[in-house]
Amino acid sequence: MVEPRSTDRRLLRATTRARWRRCRRSTDARYAIADGALPSHPSGDARDVGHRQIWARGQRDERGAATAELVMVIPLLVAVTIGLVWLLSVGAAQIQVVDAARETARAVARGDDSGSAAARGRRVGPAGTQVRVSAGAEEVVASARARVTGPGGIFSWMPGVTVRGEAVAATEATQGEQ
């Protein structure tokens, strides 16, 4: 390797100093360099000092801050969305259970047998619906209930919910009783 001559070294130092001064005098905050921080590259460019570069008047570089905030917020938004969808499924199951009880009570009040009416109610309600019928002289009371499980996955710790519905219907007089 050929050693540079002393005049080359002097010229290199002078060039580096000139660039250093230009950097120090710069009003652009991006190129302000800390006192005592020497450039690691002979070009003296501020980007070459890397982590030693500071910003004028205490300003900080906020590039990437939005990305960091987004990374922190997205899991929270996903969790809230899953929770809201689960609440919607609980509400839909509640409506189905009430419909199952209503359908069962209506069928028994018309004169159908309790077994077929309860089977019809189980078909209308969500999976695993239990239907109970109590028929009196003037009215029929049907109650239904079903269990709605949590969303599962990382939300398996969430408890399931039991939804209930009840319906009352007046018994209808048959043709022979009139």
C-alpha cells in the first residue's frame, strides 16, 4: 500500500476542516453536530457521524414515531374488535333463544304436542338450546336457554354466557270445544 505524501494529508485535513465548519455554521437543524464529535469519515458529512448527531435547540427526530405508536395500538384495536364481535354474537343468540321460546309456546297453544313443539324450538334456537314447556288451562309458558362460548384462541379465558328467553301464549280453543 502506498503511503500518502504529507501534502496529501494536509490537503485532506484542510478539506475535512472546511466541511466541518460548514456543518457547524449550518442553520438546518438536521446537520447540527455536537461539540467535540469528530466526523468518522473524511468527507465530514453529518450523516457519517451516525448516533453522535444531535438536533439544534433540543429538537428530536420524530421519524418513525407514528409507526411505533401504531404497533402499540393495533393489538388493542384487534382485541376490542374481537370483543365487540363476541358481544354481537351473544346478542344474536339471545334473539334466537327468545324466538325459540316464542315458537314453542305458540305451537303448544295451537294444540301441538309438547315434544314436537320443543323440537321445533330447538331447531329455531342456537346449537345446544334447551326448551321447557309448562301448559296450564288457559296459558302456555315456554322457556329456552342456550350457552354461548367465548371467542376462543387467546380469548379462551373469557367465560361463556348463558342466554335465556321465556314466552307466554294463551291456549286456543279447539273446534270441538266451541
